[in-house]
Amino acid sequence: MDLKRFNLSVVSINGPNLRFLALGIFFVLLVLEHTWNSMEIKSGVQYALSSLQQENKDYEIDSLFVALLTNGDASIDYNLVINSNKSSTNVTLFGETVQNLTLTDYNETNIRYLPTGLPNQITVISQTSPDIHVTYTTPDLVDKQNRNWTFSFSFADKFLLKMPSQAHIIDMEPPAFLTPTDEQNLWGFGPGNVQVSYIIGPLGTREEAQASIRSVEEAIKDTRSHYDGIVLGNATVLLENARSNLKQGKYLETVTYATNIMTLLQNTGQNFMLGKDAISQAESDIQNKRNNGYDTSQAEGTLSTARSLFQAGEYKKAEDVAKQAISQAEPKSGTLSGFNRNITIIFIIVGVIVAITIVIFFIIQKSKSSLARRTDAMENPKENKDSNVLYDTNTSTTKVQNVSPIHFNISDDSPHEGVEIKDYLDKVVEEVGNVRKNQEQQDTVTLSPSREHSIDKESLVGVVAQMKEEKPYFRNEDKDLLDFLCEKGGSAFESEIRNKFVLPRTSLWRLIKRLEREELVEVRKIGGQNLIKLRFEDKSN
């Protein structure tokens, strides 16, 4: 009976149930294999991380600063500290594609490096300083999907992230430990993985459009108070268009109009100051030339046109016409220009020198003749009794009468007995030089402006604007620093600038040195601190 049950059980197992049992065993084996592979992968990752940690023992990254650009690239800036005494050290960079890579020490001396087989790794050659400043850009840290861009980054320590001024953050993970203050769009993250999603440009919401309208209205009000009498006709027309688009629900177009108005206000303010200064300079120069005998009728007519253009709000044209007026003043007939006066002075000096040379020549000849006659008289006194030269043989004193029919008006300080001719010549040359120097000083006084140009806030704004216009290759941080110095009245301490822009010390110093090489700023030591000063202020004092 038991044998039958056993046979039935075997038959049932060998039937359809056997297939289910086999499938179950296969599934268990598959789970075990997956678990084993996962353990191997985990072990491999741990080994890789431990290798990376081992590699990173050769160097450390300090003061990491990441600035996201409007095109999606990331500018990387940090201090690399080499801990090993090896002749070369392998350093891994952030991102697969690296552009504009520079390695320098604190003296801005380039550090040598070589590429390796990996795209994001370099070999730093042995250097004198263990502290290295590393800067480069990479496009690999931002994923650009339509208008929604995402910055992804992982770092083992805290770091600073500067977002573009036009960026609107949509999402952020994890929350930042440092949030923006004032106008600096600067955030602090880390350690760990960081993701920031953002949009470049306006969002196109009603709230944003309304805020942009309010900003433009305030900007127009401030511009009119800052620039007395400025004409803002184009800006007011664009503002009406922006308000019309807001009423129609075209929020993105409204923000675009508002952005264009802000740019127009800035340019108009700069052109206002440049045109005003050009007219003032033209008035001063024309007045000086009029006092100097120039014909300024044409120049005054052109200057009147410049004033009319300025009153109409055509500030750029007014500046150009005012500069043209300066060159239109001409000397009147019968008057000498500066060049002709110089030529006349040269001829006078040459004539004086020639006349003095002739006088000296006749004096020398006279002295020689007197000496010869005296000697002849002493040797033959009888033969010279009727001559025009009388000798007193007892006193050896010579009296000269009517030596030559030519008469010269010789001053009391002309060469005479006991005075060296060389000293007389030196005195004559000195007097000629004094005459020429006095004439040049008169010309300088005549042609110099009649009034001092004081440096005020408006002038600084105009000059800084001209600096930026003449340097189109300047970076945004260069322009921001110039604007900040303008706001501070032309100078600021390095600590103030660092607190304003929250930049690493080495990055700020490189920025200051770059402007110093452009001869736009200078660095002065004041009480142990660095004072950064616009060079324009010195030129104007």
C-alpha cells in the first residue's frame, strides 16, 4: 500500500508538477546570480572609489568656484594643493571637455602640465609652489533641454555656484546653505550631489511682466533725476507698447520690451554725459581761440547745431558735431598761427645769434689789432706818432680812438678787458633760451582751457562707459568692477570689492591685475590694505 502511494507520488512529480519545480529552482538560481553580480559590482565601485580616494591623496581642491554662463558652459576656478613630493602628479578635472585651461602660481607664473590618455585628466609637472590656481571652462556640467537647463555636479566639500543674471531657478536639490544677497546671484552647496534646474530669459508669467513694468517706471524716474533735462522720448514710447502687450496677455513680449527699455536707458544716459562733455569742451576751446585772434564764426555755427541736437535728445550726434566744431576755428588774416609764431621765433633767435657772432668776431679782431699796434708802437714809437692809437709808454695803458668806421651799440656787460669771451657767450645763449622759454609759456597759457574740469559722479559714469566701449573684449566681471569703482567715487579697498562680489582671493587679484595691465586702475597701499583706484581720477587732477 505504501509502495503504491510512493509510486503515485513519483508519477505526480514526474508529471506537470516537475516543470513548476524546475522553474522555481531556475528562478532561485537567477536571484542568487543577480545578488552575486550586485555584490561584485558594489565591490568594484568600492574599489574604484577607494582608488580615487587613494589618488586624491596626492592633491586637494580648495575654494571651488563654479560660474554658469549664459551659453550653458561652466567656468571652473579653484586652488589645487599638491600634497606629494613626486616629480609629477595626475589630476582629474571636472567634465570630459576642457577648454582654456590655465595653471598658475600666486605670482601668475604658468605651471607646466601634460595631457594623459584620459580626456579629463592631466599630469602636473613638478613646480616650486604647491599651491596652484586652476581655471578652465567645460560644457559638460549643464544638460540643455529646450529652455529648461539642469546643472548637475558632485563634490566632496562645499563650493560656490554663481548663476547667470538672466536665470530663473525652477528646482533645486538639495537646498543651498548660502542664498543670494544684494545683486549677486551666488549660491552655496555641498558636499554631495547637487542639481539645479533653471531657465535663461523671461518666464512669460503675468507676475514677471507686471514686475518688469514697475522696474522700467522706476528706472525712467531715476534716469530723469540723475540726468537733468534728459530726453527719453523713445523709452516712453516703448513703455506704452509694453503696457499694451500686458493688457493683451502677451507677457513674454512685455518682458522683452522692458528689457530693451532698460538697455536704452543705460545707453541714453551714457550718451547724454558724453555729448554734454563734448559741448563743454568745444565751448572752452572756441573761447580760447577767439581770445587768441582766431576766426571762430564757422566753429560757433557748428557748435550751435550741436546744442540744438543735444536739446532734441540726439546726444550721440551732438557729441560728433561738437568735436567737429573744435577743428573749424582758423587764424584771422594778418595774425600768426601757433606754427607761424614758432617759425618767427626761430628766425629771430637765429638772427640774434648771427649778430652776436659778428660782434664777437669784430671784438676779437679789434683786440688783435690793438695788441699789434701797441707792440709796433713800443718798437717804433716815432713811426706811430700820427696814428690814431696813442700809447703811454710809462704806464703801458692803451687808449683806442676810432678803430673802425663801423659802430656797434655794445651794452655794459659786453666783453672787455678782464672778461672771458666764453662766459659772455654762455650768458648770451642763456638769455636766448629764456626768451624762447617765456614765449612757449605764453603759448601754453593762451591755449590752455580757461577753467578746471572737476571730477564728479556724472563724469565718472561717462568715463567708465567710455572705458567699456573702448574694450569690447572685456568680460562681465571686468565691467562690473569698473561700475562698482564708479559707484564708490573712483576707488575702493580690495576687501570691499571681495565682500561685494564674493570671489576667491586669487580670482579677484587676477581680475584687478588684468585691469591694471589695461592701465584703467592702479593699486595703492593704504595702511596695509590695497586701494583699487581708477586711473582717470589721477589724470584729471
